[in-house]
Amino acid sequence: MAETPITPRAEDYSQWYQDVIAQAELAEPAGVVRGCMVIRPHGFAIWEAMQADLDRRFKETGHKNACFPLLIPMSFLEKEAEHVEGFAPELAVVTHAGGKELEEPYCIRPTSETIIGHFFSKWIDSHRDLPLLINQWGNVMRWELRTRLFLRTGEFLWQEGHTAHATHEDAKEEVLRMLDVYRDFAHEVMAMPVIRGIKTANERFAGALETRTVEALMQDGKALQSGTSHDLGQNFGKAFNVMFQNENKEREYVWQTSWGLSTRMVGALIMSHSDDGGLVLPPRLAPIHVVVVPIFKKDDEKAAVLEAANRIADELRSDGLQVELDDREGMKPGAKYFEWERKGVPVRIEIGPRDLEEQSVMTKVRVSELDERGKPKKEKLPMEDLGISIGKQLDDFQASLFDAAKKRLDESITFVDTWDEFRDVFADQSSRFVYAHWDGTTETELAIKDETKATIRCLPYESDAPAEAFQPGECVKSGKPSAQRVLYAKAY
Amino acid sequence: MAETPITPRAEDYSQWYQDVIAQAELAEPAGVVRGCMVIRPHGFAIWEAMQADLDRRFKETGHKNACFPLLIPMSFLEKEAEHVEGFAPELAVVTHAGGKELEEPYCIRPTSETIIGHFFSKWIDSHRDLPLLINQWGNVMRWELRTRLFLRTGEFLWQEGHTAHATHEDAKEEVLRMLDVYRDFAHEVMAMPVIRGIKTANERFAGALETRTVEALMQDGKALQSGTSHDLGQNFGKAFNVMFQNENKEREYVWQTSWGLSTRMVGALIMSHSDDGGLVLPPRLAPIHVVVVPIFKKDDEKAAVLEAANRIADELRSDGLQVELDDREGMKPGAKYFEWERKGVPVRIEIGPRDLEEQSVMTKVRVSELDERGKPKKEKLPMEDLGISIGKQLDDFQASLFDAAKKRLDESITFVDTWDEFRDVFADQSSRFVYAHWDGTTETELAIKDETKATIRCLPYESDAPAEAFQPGECVKSGKPSAQRVLYAKAY
């Protein structure tokens, strides 16, 4: 493999992102299908790890998976006025099938509230059928003009939860519960701190009463919306006649929610942890936890070293780790290190003749401090109980990635009170998370966006923002009164 | 729930099939999307169990999952002449997207050989890149005229394996290996015996050199193709210019395979084991292994019975079983039994006050022999080590389902030597598996199909058919010489 360089982040963050993806063989633009991508095995394995963890969380909170049609009659979208307005410009439309023109065209689902609303109306009859808690893993399509691998693609993979409840209160609890599932997943698994909050009316899901979001900070100071949870009220219930008989034998519309998280998260993961050496993966999402590289110079060393490398790999596998033994011939250890670092493998084990004598191995964590000679620190570990010590390294590495990202987030947060300062902050190339006051109008929100490209990411939860953000003040743009600060950032 | 009756199989097999699906809430026709279906949670959980088992087998044989675009440029299909001829009539076509007419329309993938061939040509350069072993889980669309839940739907879920190899021999080995994976899955997990064999040229996958199949016998005597594995030769390699440099530094086209298994298998499962009482599931695919039904008449019995029922449910769960405790109020035990039987739960545990005294429970396996009074046998089991005894019941039940299906398959097999007899067998409503001679021509194959609706399911493997099937004879239709018998059946 030619050692194609990765553009340093400081030079061109956007090119760095593409280079990391290409070098780690995560995905590539489909090219022949506009705006779509191919997710290659190493990238797909990361998504599978995300799916496995989220799916467990969804099932633990009482949800069941189901599968609804890919195609939706165009007329369905039109039943909810805001919904069609939001999604119509991005639809891919099937007009012909089976060699004939269709009487009514279908769109490829951009999201499934409408078709699922239709089926909920058939399945729900009594309050005993509620809550109905459904999730779907699948592909959706939104014909976007500007696309970027993982972050915004014509087709993407995601999960969409859809639930129906007897009361608005129950639905609201569900919205909060699932947002917290996303937050827990981001923190515990992605090692990516997020700020929970409520979207403004302008940034709300088309057809929702309220949208809640978890917002993450990327390394370049931009925000990335990482999961949303919507209170749909009775909007889709009314559009699709989803009614139930309550305990007083009265017919009522159900209260619905929906919530989704997509392959976008692979992009968020890359931009949270990776470095100029390539991909960095938190162990909980790494398809390969450990690579073992045998080192020998003479032929008479080879057999013993390979035997030990195999034994260690098997031992670690029996401890539940995913281990790759790189015994490729005709390739120097350094070239192997280079390749596995780019692929984000959290821990490398080097084993050579001297290690055999000492009954130890040399280990290197993917991101490590420099030693006194300016080289990345390695750690010598005894072969005995290696699974336990590697397990600890992985746990520590997972925690350190979260800590580093949390430190970056905390340091990025800036309180801004004047419009001049606001403009300056966002004119700066290094974008950041800004808490400033807002007068609550869409007009001001759009004016701010026009001038600075900064958008209101959310009205943060009190527990997720500094206490000072919840003191009243004056809108940074209009000077009108404001009850609390909101979170501004440039966003992906 | 109103106790809607299930049509007996003897009365109307096709209606019985639909009733079982409806009563077990497995799926329903989408209605508003022609020929498509909604897979409901109980049905989807069965597919998830199938996926989990197959995915493990694919990974154990070295395959990695990836994700390719849903849409395929129409021109791609035309690059392989037989392929487009086979699939063109069934395509769903996207002509508009993002509010504009597209310059080149896309079809929704009916299968992905073409688009994957395109990417293989970018990824493969040297013999060191081979074999390339990829699998994709996803949805595909084939606009079929006559559809039937699970068995044939416009959109269906499946996996499609796509591999590239340096030699035809390697590719052929892969074709055999993956067919055996399907056979093992059918036998060990679905409890469904299959016959492996080679398809005739007429029944081959469009664009393949050879198609291998596993064929199962449904209860009504019809065959169901349950998984296919294709030797694509260099057909797609040439169409998409997938070349590699061999060890002698010469450029060669790769040899490819593809193999697939779909949600059709949920239909096969239903028609292999279910009965007039509803769904029957082999334990290895049952989303719920055990339902615990507490029984009490007086209020003072209730607390103790519920406490014991909960304790037992928890114990079984800690043994790794999926357990449902049905403590719904205002519903008689008999109504609960009825409902869970229809949903195919393999084992029911009844627990009442007398059981508590005796420290035992009453158990009922979903399909059981009748006792001397003509009632289904129940078995009393001690509470101690209940997980072990229930585990044994489940294992025995899994084995008994396979044995019953195998017996039915063996008994169905009929050797036919004359055309009169052949016509009579297939004029009979109870279809069956027939071994008869064939002269090897498509002309005869189609003439037989025209007259009897029977098709050649495969040229069976020697190990999967009686030895007498491999003696020479004369074609049952033309009288011309034939080297071996082939498997005929009416098919789904």
C-alpha cells in the first residue's frame, strides 16, 4: 500500500476528514449515484457496533423492532401540511414500476411518520393498545444538494422510533426518555459529550410540536446534531385518524413521538477523536480492539515468536476481545503499525524474541503521551493475566477519550453579550459553542444566521449548561429582553 | 380479543397460511403500497433471530458486512445482457428527485451484482486483494404481479453475499460452502430439512453460470426454494471490468459468486411447522421461549402465585431464556393459552396454588401428543432446576420438529417413470416431491411445466437423494436417454 499522507487538521479540516475516511477504508462516495455513499466493511462494523448497543437500550426501554414499506404514496405526505412542506423538496420519486407508469407515484421514505401513522390507525383501538412502542432500522433518502460522507448523504441508514400514547404527558416522558438514551449512548459508548436541549420553532422537525436534540462539539468547533426526539402531539394522529377509546369510553386521538439517530454518528465519532495519524476509535465501538504484531529478524526466531503471538491472540479472544494477528510476510513492523493506527485500532501489542525471554509484551495505546525523547509512550506488560491488563488499558483509553472531548467542549464554551463580539467570534475560523441571549423570534434567529452562519443549536437543559446561562438578559442582536441564553454555533 | 377462527389446513391451505400470520400478528399486506408488506414486531423478531444466526455463520466463514446504494443507474443493469433481461420487467424506477427530472433514471436495486461489481473494480487490483468476501443485509424491490406475505412481496428483506476470487475453482468452492451454510441453518435452526442441488439453465439466476439451491417441502407438498448460491463466472467481472494482477503479473478478470436468503424464510418456517392451532416455532427462532401463566381463583392465593410466577420467570431468564409472564387481569387462563399458542411460544408453564404446595409446575409443549383422554399431554416438572428441564424440553421440541418435517419429506418422495403417472401425481391436489428422468432440454422442461405446473427444482446432490435417483433411464416426457433423475415439484 502506498503511504498516502493524511492532510493535517490545522491545514484543511475538511480534507483531513475525507483523508481519514479514505485511509481507514470506512466509506467512499458512490459517485454513480448522486450524493450517496458506499459504507465499506470497516465503517460498517462501526455502525453495527452502534446498532447493537442502541438496539439493546431500545429493547430495555420496551420498544420492539418492525419493518414498514420503503415506498410511501405521495398523497400520504400531503396529509400533514408542515411535514410535506419540510420534506417535499428532498424527495426521490418512483413513477414507473413493472414496466408501467404508476397511477399514483411513490416517494422513497425520507422518514416514516406518515406510513407508520397509517398502520397505527389500524392497530390501535383501545387504551389497552397503548403505549405502542416501535422502532425501525432502515434506510431513508433525502435528496440533498451538498453532501459529505456520513454527515449528509442522499441515502442514509438510521433508526426511527415511533410511539403512540394515551396522554400528552406520557408522550412527553417518552421524548425525554429517548433523548436521554441518546445522551447515555453518546457519553458511555461514543465517548462524546453532548448538550441536551430544545430546538427553536425554526429548527423543529416538520410536523412536530417540539424537537429535542443532543448537540456535540466537533474538533473544529462546529456543532453536530447527534440525535433528535420529537413530540408530535396529535398532528399525525389527526392526519391519519389514529384514535383510541379511553377508559371513559370516549374516542380520542393518540399522542405520538418519533426519534432518530443515523450513520451521521460515524462522522461525529471521527470528528470527535481522530487525529493527524488517522482514525481514533473508542474501544466500545472498535471492530478490532487489539492488533498483535510479531517481530523477528532471523528465521530461527520466527517460529517461537509466531507461536507466542498466536497464543496471546487466542487468549485475548477468549477474554472477549476482537483481536487481529498481523503475520503478513514481506512487510516491516513499522508499516503495519502505520496501517493499524490509521484504522483506529485502540491497542497494539508488539512481541519479539526479547519479549519471549522476559515473558512480557510491549503495548502501545492509539493515543498516548510522548516520553522524554518525544516518542509516543509504550508500556511493557507481563504475559501473565494479559487480558486483564489490556482490558484496563481499553477502559482507561475509553475514559480518556471522553475526558479529552469534555475538556475541549468545556473550553470552547464562550459567553457573549454584544453583537460586535458575537460577529467576531463567528468570523474567527475556529468556531465554538457560544451562550448568548435571544429574543425568542424566528426573525432574529434568521438574521443572526444570515450574518454569521451561526445557528441556535438549542435551548439547553439546565443540567447541561452553566448556571449563568439561565439568568435573564438582553438579546445579543435585537436588545430585547431574554429569559435565558441559548446555545449558538456553526453546525454541520 | 375476539377469537377469530383459523381456517383448517385441510379446508384451504392458502387461507390457513394467511390466518396464521394474521392471528400471530406476524405481518400484514401494506395495501397502500402495492405488493408490499409490513412486518410486525412478532414477525420481525423471528427475522432478527434468523439474521443473528446467519450473520454469525457468515462472519465465521470470513465475510464482512458492507452497505451499497439502494439506487442503481439503469445503464448498469444493461451491462450484463442476461441480467437485464431477467430483471427489467420487475424494476421500480426513480425518474424524479429533489424536484427535478433526472437525466438518467435509477432503479431500486432488485439485487446488487451490478453496483457491487462496479465497486469491486475500484477495490481490487492485485491477487493480494482476493478473495474479497462481502455480505449486505438490506431491502430490495421486485415488482411482482402476484404477491403473498413473506413468500413473494414487492419489497423484501434479505442478505446478499458477493465475493470475488482469483480462480474459478476458488469461486466454485465458495458457492458450495455458502449453500452448505444455508443447509446447516435450515436443518439446525429452522428445523427444516432441505435438498441441495443444481438448478437447470432455465431456472438459473439471470447472469450466472450455475445456480445451486436448497429446496424445502412445505406441508401441502409444494417446494419452496430456500436459498440460492450462484457461480457468476467472469460475467460480471467482464461487464464491470473487475480485474486483478495475478502472481505472474498478468491482468485477469475475477471470478465472482453471489448468494442470498430472504424474509421468504419466515413463510417457509410457517409452512414447515405450524398447525391448525396457529404458529409453531422451533425454539432456536422463537422470540419468546416460555410463557408463564399464573392461575388462581381466590384473592388470597393471588400474591403467593404471582410471587412464585415472577421468581420462576426471573430464574429462567437468568438461564438465558426469553420469558413472558402473562399476569393480565380479567382474562381467563384458557384465553391466554389460546393466544400464546397462536403466537407459537414453544413452552407454557402453568402455576397455581397446588403447584406451590408441591413445589412443581405444569408444562405444556406447543405441539404435544394426546393423552389417554384425548387431551394434549402436559408434563409436571419440579421447580428445582427448572431451567435445566425446560432447556431439555426446548431441545427435544427443536429435534422433534425437524424429525417430523424430515419424515414428511421422506414420505413425500415418489419415483415416477411414466408420463401418465407423472400427470396423475401432479393432478392430485396433494402435491409432492417426485424423482423422474429428464432429457436435459429446456424444451422438455417447459412442456412439462405447461402441462402439469411442476417444475424441476434441482438436480439433487448425491448425498441428499436416494441412490436409485442416480441410475440412468429415459425422460418421463420425451423418452430420450437421461443420466439421472431430477427433482420435480410444484413450487411457491
